[in-house]
Amino acid sequence: MHLDKDDNPTDIQLPSDPVEKDPQECTKRRTVVGPWKNVSEFNKVYEWLFGENYSAASRQQALSQIRIWNLRRSTQCPAAVLATAVIVEVQQKDHAESIYSGEDLQILYANAFTRFFNFMSSIMQTHNMRTMYQTAKELGLESFVVDLRHICAHGQVLPPLQVLRNTAEYCIVWLHDYYWRTQLDSMKDVDASRIRRKDRTELDDKVSGLFDIYDTALEGHMKGATNVKTLKRLIHGKRFHNLKEYYQTNNFEKLQDCFNHIVQELYGLVKRDVIIKDVSTIYVGALLRMRYFFSVSGLEDNSKEMELLISANQTLFRMLAIHGFLDDFFFALIDIAESPIVEATKRKSASFWAVQIIKGFKAFRQCKQMFKAEMDENTNIKEPSFSFNNLTEISEGTRELYIYSGVGMKKTLLIGDHFRRPWVWVFERDFLEERLEAANEYTAPILKGILPLIVPALNSNEIQTFTELIDCYFNANVEAQFEDSVKSKKPVKDNEAVYTAEDLLKKLKKNDISKMEIDHPAENQLEQCDNLKSYGLWTEVEDDDWKSSPLGRVPWEL
């Protein structure tokens, strides 16, 4: 990527730079995608062509590199580069030991001049008709080049070989001054990650603006505002005026109307701009920039505030799930919760929302299992209505399944609207191990939440053991234990085992959580087998219940 005053560029918008620049300089520069990897590669070819120590061998290297550039960008390769190649190529064939005769060289030069002028004329193509002499004048080429081109293309007799050689040398000097030297002086590398398509930038601006209005409406809603008039007492400045304008434009009667309307707009933008890559990145990035959304945490499940918050955001999370953005958002929340440089308030909120997403998927999976069980018993059962565009309403049949599954609908994100959707969330054990290595008080609730979603699945004893270990590790139950000991007048045990994240990792890798004692660390199971008779891989066990000792198990798997 480079800054280039190319003759036929593909314009790409460059993000604004906070560093002040000369306005005159900025108007001259355009960001384009060139066929070279960076400025260094361009400089290398320049030295091969025009450097102090250039030679026939170095120019041959330059031609090879230009062919690569042409393959990389095809018709977008700068015309001046291709024009340089056709002239240098014929010069490379014109030497003392050349196998070409004088007439052959004349034909080669004639073809090269015709192609050279065609390449350079393409730079000046506009909707206005112009003569070749006008084109040459605007490019700064002498008129004799046009005369020579006419003779080479239409004349009966080609010009003398020496005239062709001199003209070729003139063209190379002109190309150096007109294009190569100019590019060398003005070109600069650009970080590719900062270059964005114009339509992608427009989408980002629209999505960010809608999420900002959504965030303002959510703050007002949670603080008790019912319309713009009551909101004015709570929020001021630009955020209020943006929401007020949106509110009045859409003729809303109450503040709560904003949520579903904004989500429907966001849903429509995805469908319209589906060809833009990384749409999920745009939406997740805008979500993460919401201010009030990331100040919410610590709400009790049975509180009115919790019901109010979940109810307002149901449509948003359903839209994220339908478009497949929820996975990326969830992992972004984990990154925030794990990051030590993010402020505590945002980490708490990230943990809170990650847990709510997990609860939503657990509830959806629970209902899917119940739906499948009912279908197995009665194949004629009427299925709930289904629509991919259903963002705001849940069918009556689906609602009944949620209720019968014991899901608290007022305090749970209802991710799915139909149980034939293939949405299934699972996490591999490697993922849990990685999270445990970076575990902290913010990620602990998330880790406990994903335990039932681990594959291969953990059994109930394993899940309970992991949950208790995580609580012990982060002292979640220390205060409760102390209060219990005071009430019962029993001293806290001095020999209480202290577990670390390393203990969790070891137990996970051994896949033997069910045998781990919380009050006493598990002993090495190989030592437990010392007093038992072994026969190769077979080991005699004291337990008479052979169901607990499958054939083929090695001692350390018992």
C-alpha cells in the first residue's frame, strides 16, 4: 500500500490523521493500491532501471519484477510502468551480440513506440475528443514522438535504426522525469489496516450513530424516562439532541418505541450491505463503544431493574443472533473481562452481558430438547410459527415451550424464536483451559456459565466440582463460610485446602473431575494402585461392581 499520484488509480479513503498536515500537500495525495508491496520494492526496481550502477542485468531484473506487478494488478498496473517496460525490453534486445537483424530491431522498436504512446494516451483519456498532438503537449512529450508513432504505425518505410534508438532513450528519460522520479519523491507506505472502503465507512457511521441513539434511549429508559420531555431532565448535550431528532422524525409517542425501530433499521442495513466484508466487526465495534450499556452490572435476577433491562434489549440480541454477530460479541466481552488495562466498570459490565448471553443460549437449548422430546412422542404435534425476520415477537407455541421449560422469560434473553434453528453453542476443553490461564474475578462467572456447554460434556459431578473450585479460587465463598462459622460457633478449619487455577487445569486435562475431593486435594491415583495386582494393562480392583470398571481401562483411568 502506498500514497501515489497514479494515472489510473483505485481511490480508497484514508482515515483522518490527528497530526496536522499541509492542506496543499493533502490535496495532491491520493491513497491507491499499487502492485508493489511497499515503497522499498518500488525503490529497488527504480535502482535497477535508473540507479548509478544500473546494467543490462539489473534492467532484466526490473523487467521480471514489472511482469509480477502486471500479474498482481492486471489493468490497474500504472500505464507509465508498462510503457517503461516495452521500451526497456526492446533496448535489452538491441546490443552487439544480438541475434536480431537491423530490420528486426526496427520492427521491434516500431511496435514498442506504438504501445508506448497508447499507454501514455490512456492517461489523458476523457469524454472530450482530442488529437494525439494535444495529448502529447499535455503530457510534456515532444511532437516528434507523435510523428514517429504515425510513421511506425502507418508508414511504408520505417525510420532509421539510430533514430529509433535515440527516440527510445528520449522516452526513457522522459518516463524517469514524468513518473518514476515523481513517485519516488512523493510515495509513502500506508498501513493497510487503516484503509477502508467508502461504503464500509458509510455503514460504520450509520451503525455507530444508531447504536449511540439506542444507548441514550436505554439510559433514559432505565432511569425512568417515558418520552423526550421527561428524558430532557436526565440527559443533556449532543446525545439528547440526536435522540430527540430521531424521536421526532419517526413520530414516536414513547421512548420505548426507539428500541425495536432502531434494531429493525440495523437489521435492514445488514441485508442491504451484505457484500461488505467484516460487517460483524462494524456492528460489534459500535456495540463496544456504547457508554451506558457498559455501565450496567450487578443487577439481581429478580429485581425490577433486571426485568426492565432484559425486556428493552430482547430484540437487539435476537437480531445479533440471527445475523451471526452474537458469537463475535461474546468473545469480545471475554477479551474485555480478561484485559487488565480496561477500567473495572466496563469489565464488570462485559462479564454481566456475557453471562446473560450464556443464560439465553442455555434456555434456548433447554427448550429445543423439550421440543424434540415432544416431537418424538407425537409426530403430529403442531410446530410453532417460524420466520427468519421475526425480531420483535415470539410465537405462542414457542412461548409455551419456554414457560414449560421453567425459563423466566422476563429475566432471560430469548435468543431463539423457533427450535428448528440450528443454533447450538458449545466450547471445547481447550477453550476452557485458555480461559482458566487468564482467569480473574470478572471472568469467573463466565467460566461457571460455560461449564454445561463444554464438549466432550462434563458430568454433573465435574460441573459441581469446577464450580466449587472457581468459587474457592476467587474467594467467592470465604465471607459466607465465615458467617456460617460464627453462627454455628465452629472455627474455620486451619487445614482447608487452597486451590489454584493450575489445579483446575490439571484436573481438566486428566478428565477425572468427579473423583476430586473439595475438602482434601486428590492423591495421585497411580499410588492408589500400588497394592493392587496388575497384569499388563489389566488391573484387579477391589470393587465388586464391574460396571464401574470397564474392560481395557489402564490404571490411571480408573
